[in-house]
Amino acid sequence: MPKRHAVVVGAGIGGLTAAIALHRRGWHVTVCERAPEPPTTGAGIGLAPNALRALETIDVDAAHAAGSAVPTTMGLRRSDGQWLTRTDIADMAARYGMPPIAVPRPALAAALAAALPPEALRYGTAVTAVDDAAGRPTIRTAAGPDLPADLVVAADGIHSPLRRAYFPAHPGLHYIGETAWRTIVDAPDLRIPAMSETWGRGERFGVTPLSDGRLYLYATAVVPAGTRSADHRAELRHRFGSWHDPIPALLDRVGRLAPADVLRNDLYDLAAPLPRMHHGRIAWLGDAAHAMAPNLGQGGCQAIEDAVVLAHLLPAGDSGDSSDSTPAALAAYTAARRDRTDAVRVRARRVGRLGALRNPLAVAARDLAVRATPARLALRGMDDLFNGFRLPG
């Protein structure tokens, strides 16, 4: 009996993870990605213990694949440099069995792609439609020919055309009120060991040491959607140049980058949960299923969880079993993932509202509350995220 065939739409972190997990379950996998080639530039991605544990279940060692440098501490600061809260990474590792890591997104994507057969990856292949009306999906691409499949994994991102096509009544995306800048700089001379986020009045600046020794920088500001400046580097200097060290020195490094190396995107999340994370033989995952604000660093982590749980619930691709339990498996996938991912989406939005406060009195009260919370209690508050990954059954 031929192997079951899965077509994954999108070669982001979630899509590639799903492809690996299905490949290791015996499925024949095809990944269709509209970009002409794998990414070579981009920002960083944080992998919390829940995502690392999910990857371990499909024999992917992200730390080995993309580097294993780990910061010593993480915490929140004020714009004058005062720490509001700080946690030793060693304490996190002791509590959760492993520390979080941050890796360059292109390096992680390359490591995941390397775990797949080369013929599985089709770059420059935009999916134009999926016809699921006959009970067995047909994937139509701009490159042609059509691809028949037993399963379609919609990992086509925050603006998911497949989500819009199959859930036309859903309200879609919600602008959370902030724009974000992201980039990576090389600054070994600054010797920055801490992962930190600094909160001001309606503005934030984050510094994350990456596994390859570079630094992932991100910043946010409360602005109307669509606001743009002539030079992102100059705007970052204007907004954050007077903040505490080492932010000015890091902005000097940013100023030496090419303009295209500083990414800027308005931030959106899903306005409401999808009624379900599947339709027929199509399963949605990651941003396509539950786009969330980046405030908890869980967007990519939840996509990884989705991918691993989906493959775990599906029948083996090479079992030779003539019965087809795929529809029931997709219903089980929705049951296993919908509530968890929506709770994380809502929580990320609430955290973002705290970071986006601009009223001086509200900011002072927020900072006082954060500073008054013992680090051990703050860490305990992450238990449901970092210990929340489970394989159903």
C-alpha cells in the first residue's frame, strides 16, 4: 500500500517541524513554500523549555543544530537601567529541566530542513488554492501540476489565505496597537550575558544573546497602524538612544547595518479563536491557526507544539492499514490544541497591554508591582507555559 501523502503549505518553523514529524511517522511529505529559496537573513527566535521538549519527541536537538550558548540571567528593566525583576537561567533550568535558548531563525530553519529528504522541499511554489470538496484534497500551485494529498497542513502564516478561504466569517486579525523593529547585531566586545527587556512609556527594547554569539534586538512602540519612517535605524536612535547602557552602544551597531537588515512590522494577533483548527482534511497550525502577540515569546513555540501533536495523533503513513482515521485524528488535534493556544494568545495580549502603558501614574504602578513580586513567584507563573506541553494519550 502506498504511503499516505501530506502537503505542508509554508516552510516556516511550524511547517518544517510538522514535515519532520510526519516524515518520521512514515508519511510521504511535500513542503510548498512561496519564497524562492530558504531564508538567509532575519531575526532570532526563542525556544522555551516546552518547545525544546516537543522537539525532543521527534529527535530534533535544536541546541546542537543551531548552537548552545545560553544567557546567564533574564529579566525586566526600566529605561534608566534599574532592574524590576531578574531570574537566573540556572534556576529556570533546575525548575524546567532545561534552559530556554534563542537561535537565529535562518539557522534553525536550515537545521530543520536538513532533517527532510531534499526532494520534499519545493521553494518558489506558491499554493493558490486547496480543493477539499471531494474528500481527498487537491493542492493547486502557481508552478503546477496539481498535487493530490491525504492531508494538508496549513502553515501559511499570519495572513493565511487558507484560513480566509475556509473560515470566511471569522473576524481575522486584530492590530494590537504597536509596531516592532527586529534585527541581529554582532557585538562581542560588549559582553552582554543577560536576556533583558526594558519597559518605558509605550515603548520597549529587548536584548537577547543568540546561540551563535550574536545579539537579537527588538523594540516596540505604540503607534497607529501603517506608521513608517524614512530610516528605521534613525528612528530607533531617536526613540531609545537616551536609554540605559548598553542600548546606545547597540544602536551604534544597528546604525552600521544595511537598511534592509532592520525589519519593521506592525503587530497583529487573531481577533478571536478559530471555531476549530481543522476542516475536512486540512489542519491549521502556528500563526495561521492562532496568531499571537510576541510578548511571551511563545508564537514559534506553540507552532512547534502544534506540529508535534498533530503528527502524533495521525495514523502512521506507512502502516498499510486500509482504514482511514485521519478525520478523527484531526478532530482530536483541535480538541488537544485549541484551548491551550487560545489561552496563550489571550495571555500574550494582556502582557502586551502592560508593556504598552503610557500614562506616568499607570507606568509607575506597573513598575512597582513588578518589582514587588518575588522572582520565584514570577517564575512559578510560567509553569503552565513551560511545563504545559503534553502528547495526548
